[in-house]
Amino acid sequence: MSNGRRALVSGAALVGVVGVGLGGFLLQAPEHEASSLVVDDQAGIVHVPTLEEALEGVRFHEPTDVAVFTHEGGEEARYDDYALNDAVLAHARAERPEWLSDDEQKWADDLYIYAVDPEGRLVGTYFGENREVSEDRQLDIQDATKDALRAGQWTEGAVIGVQEAADRMNAPFLRTVPGAILAIVAGLVAAVGGGAWVGTGVSRARASRALRAEGDRRMASVVGDADVTELHARLIPEDSRYGGLVLRRFDEYTAGLRALTELGNEVRSIPESDYNRRASKERLTAYRDQALKLDTLDDVIADTAAFLGGERLWREAWDRQEAPVRADLEGVDAMLRDDVPAAGRGLVEAQSVREYATAGLALLDQLRTQLEQKQISPDDALDELKRTRDGLSGRLDALASAVVDEIGKNEAERVAMKKAMREERSRRLPEVTILTTTDPGWSWYPVDSFRSGLTAGASALQQSRAGSSGGSTSGYSSSSGGSFSGAGSSSRF
């Protein structure tokens, strides 16, 4: 059955069930614009005109004053869950007394504050007493912003943070979670089956079309380059260690091209009306994956022929082999400066990584000169490239362990940090080079994974100290805010 017919059948069943509840929901929609907007962008990360324009379309259930505050908390904020809460309160006391109640013990009525610390990776939401929401809803608001914040989209995160709060503050019962559940429970009974049926079909059809388009594009590239790829394979010296391994992959390429042709004929016979079926998506996925595999493999075969065979384009081929290694070595200084905690920068392991990166960059320059002057064979140059990356990986491993031992106060904290860093390392993006093609099982420690691992490790450390599994908020009850009891909290992203 086509997606159109699926939707028609399911829609007819739902109209009568949800109509009354939906009508009541719409009648209680928020209608108030923000009464005022203040942006105190101490971190310099928000584009105010974009924020102001976006917030013109946000509506509140009651008139609300909105404040957006950004703050650079520095090194301490990475390990203090209350750093942003304290910074907001300190800023209010020093610069924005109108944000506080008359007795300065709570936030002013009608106020909502959205705050973010890009250095401490903290996002906070704070409420006047007549705008307060539960801690769970505070965390929901914060969580909604975190994808944007992790991507460095600070203005977008602020817009989301205000919109999510507007939806929840002073919301009528029908627009609260319990009210919505009560209103649509009958509709859910009818919608679960039909909605899932339609939604799955639509999602599969969309994904299938994308798979088909990419598969066709990749296949056209593979077929168009097939004769040239065969010529490149003939130019690869069989007595080369790496050349011999790539030639084995050429045999796979030849067999894979036949399989790709068969898959192409098969998927072209699938009508689009069947793209919403699981079996169709599975065949289209196999088609796309096979085309992608061959499209990357023929590039490696071309580079192998050029580099090992001494063609005039060998320099460009070598650049593509060394580029990932060079990028890692060049990223070491910034990583040590910006990501390694202050307590870890003076470690012997940190100095070892720095010295190795400097020597590694000099070695890459030396290898190019030696290749130019034919003082080193291409095989030996590739060996050196692999050893360089292995050496850097080993030193990053040692630095990771040393930083964990330096920061973790007990075994539980060290285990939490190591686990988070290990998971980030496992997310290494694949590279397509002669080295990775001839040794698919080879693994290394990219500097970018090390950097993201430090951030994840710091977050895991704080979660361990807080005694929670993550996502918890920190309010004012345990901060340095003294007797302040305003509503609000922060969490890490």
C-alpha cells in the first residue's frame, strides 16, 4: 500500500478522536510577546540581531521579561557544577538588581533568565517566583538546547531555550504534560498503530529515495572510472609491499563491480510506491554501501599507482596520505593549550606529546624531501608515516591516563573518566588512505577524539561526584549563593 493510502486510512480514524482535544489545546495557545529583552553577552557569542528577530515570534502564556546572559567561567567552571548559577547571581547583584526581588533572596516576578557558559559547558535557566517550573521541566528546557550548544550554535541555543521556557511557564493544564496526556489518551489508542504505520512508511520512503540517489551518483562515478581504475591497477608495482596489498583489493574491486551492476539492476526494478517497505530499504542500503565502497577504493587504487609507480601526480597522492597525520600533529599545541586541564599541562606526558609532535612535523617535511630526491622508497615512506601516527597515539594514551590520575580523586572517578574518553575515541571517523585500505584493522588515537574525550571525561567526572548517572541539574541549595533561594538550575552539555 502506498504512503498516501496509509495516511488516508489512518487519518480518517483519528479525526473524530482528537478533534475536541486539539480544539481546546489551540484555544489556550500562548499569546503574549516578551515584555522586554536584555542580552548581557559577556562571552561575546550571541548574535543579538538574529536573537531579537527570532524572539519576536515567541509567545508566552503570561507577560514575561526575558534576559539572556553569557559568561566565560574559565578552567574552574569545568569542574564546579554551580559555577554558572553563582555567576548569574553575582552579575545580577552587581549589574542587574532589577532581576532580584525586593529582599534580594529570589528572582524578580515575571522574569526568565537563560544563561550559558561556553567554557564550562554549562547551560542554566532561572525563573521569577510566578514563572517557576519544576526541576524536571527545567532540565527539559536545558536538554532541548544542548544539541545546538554542542555544535557551537550559541544564538540558536538561546532561541530554543527561550521558546522551550515560554511553552512551559504558566501553561494551562491542557498544555501541561499531564493535561495533554489526559486530552489525547483516547487519540493515542487509535494513533499509535496508525501513526507508527504511516510514520514508518514515510521515513522509510524518504530514506530509500536518499539511498537510491547517492547510490546512483556513486555508481555513475565508479562505472565512469572503471577503465581508468583498471589502468591504474596495471601501473602498481607488484613487488611493492603496499602495492601487493592494494592489488589484492583490486581483485575485490573487480568482483564488487559485478555485484554492484547486479544490485543496480535490482533496485531499478523496485517501484517508488514500494520504497516504504523494509525489504526495499535494505536492498537500497546494500546498493548504496557497495557503490560507496567501490568509489572510495578506486581513489585509493589511483593514489597507489601514482605514488608507488612514480607518476607525475605522486606529490598530490602523497599529500592525501600524510594530510590526516599532519593535521593531528599540528593540532597538538592547541589541544594542550585549550583542552588539557591546567593541572595536566605540566605533566611529563604532556611535554612528551608536544616534543613528539614537533619532531613529527619535521619528519614529514624530511620525508617529502627524501621522496623528491629518491632517497627513500615509497614503501618506506608509508612505513614512517604509520610509525609516526602510532607513536603519537601511544603518547596520547599515556597522557590520557596521566590526566585521569591527576584529576580523579578516587577509583570511581578515574573509571568514569576513562570510560567516557574511551567511548569518544571509538567514534573515530574512517579515513580512506593507502594505509587504512591495506590494513583495515589498524587503529590510532586522533587528536580530535582526544579533545572531545577530555570534555566528555570532565562531564563524567562531575556526574560521578554528584552521584548521578548524568543530566542532573544543580540549583542554589548547595552553591555559594548563601541564603539565596531563587528558582533555577544548570546542567552540562
